[in-house]
Amino acid sequence: MVSEPATPGHRPRSTGAEALRGERWRRLRQLAGRLPQYAQLARLILALNRRNGVPGGGRARRLVLAGLAYLLAPLDPLPGFVPVLGQLDDLLVALFTLRLALRSLPAPVRSSLLRQAGLDSATVEHDWRLVWGLSRDLVAATGRGAWRLGRGGARVVARLGLHAGARLARRLRARLSRRSRARP
């Protein structure tokens, strides 16, 4: 599908295939290469506790634990067997909880943790926006596809219904005409 022309204040729609093409796909592969750094960041945040005297450390730790609980939970709103979206929602939640955890920490602690993990705040924000935008576009493309499929299915059912109705009407007319001829 060709993207619609952009109008002021309107973002052009893209299909699911377009959402994974080109630059976005390359950036997503780069993000996948940074996953060990994000795992290290999560470990560093989990190492924080109240005894460290870090303000917000307890909240940051709880946020990362909540993200881990979501990732490890047997019930998943978008299971892993759903192509692309199953993995993308897990990545979205992981980045979201790490991002919130980082925001709950003081700037010097945040910078130190990011440096130790080999990341910076701009990269975390960029990766979050990439995954969020990709998720949004894929869900929108899936919804549009389901809508079109539903409309097409409804048309087929309507046509079948019309054909079946016409056939039934012909049979009924034939039966009624036979009955009227049989009566004296």
C-alpha cells in the first residue's frame, strides 16, 4: 500500500510492511544489539536499595521488578507466537519500565548507572520512541487489515445470502405455482 499524502497536522499511514522497512528496521537491529546493555542497566538498578541511600532507588527497583514480572508472567496479552507484536510488546514494557525507573533517580545517579551500562539518556529515549512508534504503526496496520478483511467477509456473506435467498425464492415460487396448478 502506498502511504497517503501528508496533510498539515496529519501523519501519513503506513502498512505493517512499511513499518518494518528501511531505516526503522536498521535501527531496530541496532537496538537488539544493545539489549545486553539494557540487561546490565536493569541489574544495576536492581542492586540499588534503601541502604545505598539513593533517593528514588526503592521506586526504581520496584519498577524494574514490575517489568521483569510482566516479562516472566505466563499470561501475556500478546503472546510470543504472535509474529513481531508478541516480542515487540515485551520490548516496549522493558524499555518503558527502565525509562520510568531512570526518571525516578537523581540525575547524577542516573548518569552513573547509564555510563556503567554503556548507554546514555538520549539512546534510551531514542530506543523507547522507536519501539513505541513501531508498535503503534503495526497495531494500526493490523487494525486496518482486520477492518478490510471484515468488510470483505461481510460482502461475501451478503452475496452468498443474496444468492441463497434468490434460490430459495425461486424454489418457493415453483412450489406455490405447482400447488396452484394442482388445485381445481
